[in-house]
Amino acid sequence: MKPVNIAELEPLARERISEDAWEYFVGGAEDEYSVAENLEAYRRIKLRPRVVADVPERDLSVTVLGQKLSLPLLLAPTSHQRMAHPDAEIATLRAAGAAGTIATLGTGNHFSVEEVRAAAPYPFWFQMYCYENRAVTERIIRRAEAAGAGALVLTVDATFPPRRERHIRRSFRLPPEVELRNLIGIGLQDHLLQPEHGGMQAFIATLRPFLLTWDEIDWMRSVTSTPILLKGVMTAEDALLAVEHGIDGVIVSNHGGRQIDGTLATIDALPEIAEAVAGRIAVLLDGGIRRGTDVLKALALGANAVLIGRPYVWGLSIDGEAGVRMVIEMFRDEIYSAMTQLGVADVKRISRSLVQR
């Protein structure tokens, strides 16, 4: 039977990938309360439909950081997509580009940003961590810029290793066919990748994330004119600091519940952040989005657009590029239908009046 929603994709995805890969993608930190809360929080937000509304056409398009998207949904960075499908990030970017939206490639991808860009010439953002020192970080920035990244997405909530107990129990290790090609040739200890020196696991063990401070973010802002978003902002205080330090946008994110357990759901953290920045920078959100109505709730509470992660990985594992495209179109159809039922003609006009807690 053909799946008709995201929930029906999960069991199909589980059948197609290894148990280790499944545990990697679904897992969160410690008791995984935050993973569950990201989902449950949407159920506490109720919609307020307007009736007898003139909605002969619905406009789903939005503009984020000067880039027009066909719908208010982007693809979040997800590492090690090769564990889901051999085409990995190439399939993901092709699907996003064909659908008129943006995929965020990542430092932790299998294929290098140059390889993905050559195979899929579509707009993209590039997510990055900061490793070792400023020289290494700047080399990552220059590679992303040279490949044409429309924005740099700096993950700020993963400086320290998390306690993902699923991974600890299974002694999770990347399978040998999964590589980290964005980290090759930038000044790290590449020689360790040779089998006689320990291979991929030895290389990964040497990676030392650079401790992020606002001084480092100021430095990063000074060496690039590419728009920068901070991914992992969960408070109004940090959002205001992002504005103060010249950042172009924030992504309200708790890393899918994968870094620290017991946080607010991202949709619950969103309103104070949107209110604090008051339109001065872009505000996006990820975490727990499984329905078109979830997207509209996030827009109503102040997001300019949202990003999805796990849902498109399920699509990727099921049918590669076509599977990712299927997921995007599921969301598009649900958003379109919900706008009709809610009396909303243009997503750009959605306001807080659409929802009630």
C-alpha cells in the first residue's frame, strides 16, 4: 500500500536500513524526552479556522535570505545520509532543487560539497562545525563559498559530545562505506584514514570541535560576506545576541533532541525568539514537524520557514531522490489543503491569530 503521510513512511524506512543506521537516525540524548516533546508540543497548539473566506488560489511561496522558495519548508542538514541510501546528499539536493526549495548540505556528509554541487546544480546552504582552529574553519568556509553556498549554517549547540545512550549501548561506529569527504584536505590528520593507521574511526577520534564563543562568531562574520545562520538557538537572550553580532538568521533547534535531553520543544521556544528579534533577522525552526499543519503553526508563531530532517531521511532510504521528493510533496499537499480549510490564501500573511494554545 502506498504511504500517504510521514508516519507511514517510518516503518517502511526501518525495513530498508540496518539496525545501526536506524538507531543512529532516530536516537536522541539520554531518555529522549526532547525527541518526543518536539512532536507532542504541536498537539497542544490548536488551529482557529476562518470560514466564508475567499481562497480561490493559495500561495505557498516565501523568501528567506533573499532566496525565493516554492513552499516554506527546507531540508535540514543530516549527517551520514549514505547509511540511508548510496546516493545520499546528491539525491537530497536534486529532490530539493526540483521541488523549488533548498537542502542544507553538511560538514558530516559523505560526498564533498564539490561532488554534490557538480551532480546537482541547485541552490543550497552549507552547515558547518568549527574544528581545530580558525585556519581549518576558514578553509571549510572557502570550500562552501567556492561551491556556491547561499548561506552558512553554523551549528552552535554541539560543541560537546552528547550522551546518546542508544549509540553507547551499541558501540556505534560508522560503517566502512561512509566517509567524511568535506574534512579531507583542510589541515586535519588525513593520514589516519589509511587502513594501516586506523581508518575512519581513528580519524574521527582526532576531531576536536573548536570551542565556540561570540568572539569566534565575530571572527567568522568578519571573514565572509555569505549570510550566516546560527542553528541551535533556543532562547530570546541568544537570539538578541545574534542580532547584536550581525548574524543574518537563527534556526530554533534543539538538534532533534540529540544533544541534551529535557529542553523545551522548539515550537514552544519559538514565540519568545520571534518576538525578541522582531523581524530584524530571519527566524527558522526545525524539530518535530510531521504534518503540513505543523508548518502552518510554526509560521503563525513567528517562523519565516521550517526545516525537516528525519522525514526526508525516511524518504531517501525508501526510494532515493524520488523518495525525498515524495516527502516534500506530501508536505506541500497538506499545507495547500490546510490553507484551504483555514481560509488562508497566502502563507506570508499568516499571523498569531491562526492558533491558540
